[in-house]
Amino acid sequence: MASWNLDKAHSEIEFKVKHLMISNVKGQFQEFDVKINNGSDDLSQAQIDVEILTSSITTKNEPRDEHLKSNEFFNSATYPLVKFSTTQIEKLNDKDYNLMGDLTIKEVTQPTVLAAEFGGIAKDPAGNKKAGYTVTGKINRQDFGLTWNEALETGGVMVSEDVKFHADIQFVLK
């Protein structure tokens, strides 16, 4: 069975959410791990497991980051991890996949589908075999207990319910 480990130096998980319903606020998680265990060269036969450390969230604004780590959002002290595990992987064509799995945030687990695009395989200068993927998705944060918000005088709310994810992930063959 082939196992692929995360190449942390060449990987990132980012998110964006509407703020005041007029623009996006972007952030990322700095500490995470992704593992692929695969019995073949076909990703659709793999098991993918992701763990993200909630306390590693950053939006480049310390007061906002502390708010996101607080009880009103991730409650990082009590719920340190976001987890995703595939239950099925659907191959759409040579490069595109649907990753169906269970996403857990604050001990709330929901079925979630993420889109994955295979970027290819290459060897680095040290001879290590690497594989690259871009993964995207969208969730409703309220489905996972991330319910804090404020109504605006002009209508609408401070933070949208929808959160979009974008990950560029590189793996090294174990």
C-alpha cells in the first residue's frame, strides 16, 4: 500500500468569508496534517485523513484571531481539531475528483463533499516523488455550531454563513 505524507513546506489551507456582506476576509490554518493511504495509483481507492489545529488560525489580525479561537467560534481550548475523513472518492476524469467524507468541527460531524484537482507527480531535486492537489469546498458554518454573528443597522449580518476553503497540498511518497 502506498502512503503519502504531507509536504508542509509546500502546502496551505486557506478560507474566506464575507464580512459586512461587502468584501471577503481571508485567513489560513498554519498547523495541519493530511495523510493519503492508497492501495493503487488511483486516488479513488485511497483513504484521506485531515487534521487541522484550530488554534493555528490566522487572519493577520490578532484581535480577530483571538475571537475566532474563543468560545464564540472554534473554542480551541475545548475543540482543538477540525477533522475530515473520506468515506468515498469519486473520479470524475483524469484530474478531477469529488472527495466525499465526514467533516467534524466542535464535535459536530456533517457529510461534506470537496472538489479535488490532481496537479501531477514530479520528482524534486533530492529524488523524492511528490504529488500535488488543489482542494476546494464550501460549508455553512452554522451547521457546525459556529453561530456567532451581529445584525447590521443597514440590514444583513457581520459575517456570512458560507465559508469557502481553498487548499494547495503537496505530498511526498513515504
